[in-house]
Amino acid sequence: MATLKRVGPGSAFKVGFAVYGILGLILGVIFALISLLGGPLLGGAFPLGAQPGVFRMFFGIGAVIMFPVCYGIIGGIGAVILALLYNLVAGWMGGLEVDIS
């Protein structure tokens, strides 16, 4: 058994950014598809008088670009916070015991 005593915040940020960025890409594609399919179903009823082209562009291709960036940044920051908390608690408790082969 090996003991994991410390997690590097920099590596935690990279992994959190990548994992949540991929999740954001998947959700962005799903959101864009729903947006593009939902446009014709709404007819002329767009929120707050928005034009259909603006609505589709912002929620369509914009979601594919913005979701991964936003999710990645938030996930990376969250991973850094959790790594710092883990390091603090592992200092008190001794860390996780893991079996590495």
C-alpha cells in the first residue's frame, strides 16, 4: 500500500479543466441541438422580443464555444480548491491509502 499525502494544485487544475471542459463540450452540443430544433417549434415566440437569428446564434454555436470554456474554468478552480482542502486534511489524517500495481 502507498499513501497519497499531497495533490498538486496545478495538476488538479489541469485535470479539472480538461474533465469539465469535455463535459461542457458534450452539454454545449446537446444544448445547441435542442436550440436549433426548438427554434421552429417556438414559431415567433422568442423571449423579450429577441430575433430568431440572434437566439439561434447565441444558444446554438455559442453554447458549443462558451460551455466548455466556462465549465473548464469553473471545474479547474473547483479542483484547485479541493486539492488544497485534501492537502490540509491529509496533513491531519495521513492521506489516502491506495494500492498501486
